[in-house]
Amino acid sequence: MRVYAEGAWRRAWVLQRQDWPDGRTAYMLDVLLPSRPPIPGDPHSQDYFVRTYWWGTGSMTPVKRSSS
């Protein structure tokens, strides 16, 4: 899955799907984001954050698996 977070499309891993009685679907995702605070001396440091996104808001898109 890819999600739009902090101004960019980012890779995310699905931890849980939540189907609500009103028909909405939410996904709990493990999202790779820049570290806060950044790790000293590593300008590319990243951490995983758990976030929940509603499906259908344009903030998520599936990632196609490669055939190799």
C-alpha cells in the first residue's frame, strides 16, 4: 500500500482492516516516515509509525506486486 503522508507518497504495510457497520472501511497501516527528531548525523533516518486511514479518501493506493 502507498499512502499520502507528510507531503509525499510513502510505502506502508497493512496491519489491520476495519469494516464498519455503516459500510466504511479503514486500514491500520505501518508507515515509514522521517524520524522525529532526526537521528544526528543521518539525514535520511526514518521510523515506522502506526496510522489509520479511511479507504476512498484518495490518501491510499494499492501497490501492484511484481510478477518476478
